[in-house]
Amino acid sequence: MGEAWLITSGKGGVGKSVTAANLGAALWRLKRSVVLIDADTGLRSLDVLLGMEDRVVYDLCDVAEGVCRLKQALLPDREMHGLFLIAAAQTRDSGAVTPYQLERVTARLRDMFDFVLIDCPAGVGRGFRAAAAASDKAVIVVTPDAVAVRDAERVVGLLEQHEIRRPPLIVNRAAKEHFKKNAPFSPGRIAETLDLTVLGVIPEDRGVARAAAEGRPVTLRRSPASAAYQAAARRILGEDMPHAPLKWFNKRGLPIAVK
């Protein structure tokens, strides 16, 4: 039976959906079967990030309400065989799928895939609560700034209500300056503030935006961010991978290409 992982954040704009897409692609590269659920009803984005926007016929609401069969809503990736998407409804409200409905859908998907990655809405509203109720574990995505860290602290408390304790962090868009001595928002300080472990540090990398615009995860390319997502996926599988973000920057602080 597979595991359901919630990809969440306290605030929008931190790269949560991009992280979900790239973790899914990284786990696929490690020979795991993966389904991504876009639970951000009304504001879906995973279909665009995966280049599937012109293929969506049925969505998560259709499955939850019995309008279609589960397999009808599963969109297979054309290149990554074994990676699928269930898109969010674009014209419904964020609370359109109830916790009970999402739990039922996720339970069926656990029997079909190694990993179910749920991209939930940012914040702590009804969409977040439904996704948290359906998940076994979670990853919190933060950026190195005060607002993202403060809002993540609120998410940690709410996840505990769903018996998801001490979820790991992905620190996104980290620049070389964030690793200087006494940097106020270094990954280590963020982890200490939230009393959590760091699953991955994703460096600021223009290749991420280029890949998203083309509808392909950056994990399928060679770049600093790709290497970081692949390392995070290996940690999810229990491997002891070192954090080496400084190797991803040159002396001018610009990202360099790595495997």
C-alpha cells in the first residue's frame, strides 16, 4: 500500500505546486509509481506545470461526486510512464470536496500507487483541512522570509490535529546569501525556529521558471534545483543524503549546472 503525502504551505507564492510536481517527477525517476492530486479547487496549476492543460476532461470534484470513474480522471504523463495527475476543478469553490470525499479517493489511490502527492490550497482553510484529513504525512514548503516562516508555524499546529507530527521542511528559493554566517533565515535557523527537520533546500534557479513555462518539471533536466529535488526524494525513501547547497553556486552567487 502506498503513502499519501500532503504538500502544503502557510502562504501562497512559495512554490508549493512547483515542489509537488518536481517531487513527483523525482520519485518517478526513482522507479516509484506516483499520482499527483491537485486539491487546490478553483486555482489549479499542476495541469499547466505538467503540460496537461489541454487534456483535462474530468477532475477531482467529478470523481468525488460520482460523475465519472476514478480511472477516467487519471491523466497519464506522456513521457513519465507511471506518473499520473488528477486535476482540480477550475470553476468550483475551495470547499467543494469534503474531507470524507477526499479520504475515499485517496484510499483507493493508495492501493494503486506507491505515492499519492496532494497539492492543497495555501493557507489553513477548508481545502487544507480536507487534504490534511486524507494524508498520512506532509511536507511544508517555506521560503527564507519572516512571513512564510510565521505562517508555516500555524500549519504545523493544525497538522498535529490530524495526527501529522513534525513534518519535514523544504526551504525553497534559497540564495547563496542565506547560507552566510548569522543569516537570519538560513535553512538551519528556519528548522530551529519551527523545530523541524529539513527535507530539502532548493536553490534559487531560473531553470525552474523556464521548465514550468514549458510544462515539464525541472527534475527532468540538469540544474541545481533538479539535483536538490532528487536528493529530497531520496530522503523521502529513507536514504541519508547530505545537504550541499553551497556547491550549487559560483563565486558570484549564481547557480551552476549540476547533475
